[in-house]
Amino acid sequence: MPLYEHVMIARQDLSSAQAEGLMDHFTAIISDNGGTIAMTEYWGVKTMAYKI
């Protein structure tokens, strides 16, 4: 089975609780569609070097 790595970029004004909720939301979507989550890492809320 192939393994995929994803990094999520969200709005800068998200709180830590909202960012964790977003991660839980996408974990549920993957699980509901037959995928499995092997590992998660929460990096916290970071500031990007450049505006996207």
C-alpha cells in the first residue's frame, strides 16, 4: 500500500484549538473513505516566511 505525506496550511489567525479541530476533521474524512492514519504530528501554529 502506498504511503502519502500531507502538510496542511490554514489561515494565520486560527487558534491552536481550531487547528487541532481541523486536523481531526481531515482525519475523519480520510477514515470515512477507507484510509488509515499511520502517524500524525502537530507542529503548532507557525508564521510563514512569505505571504501566500
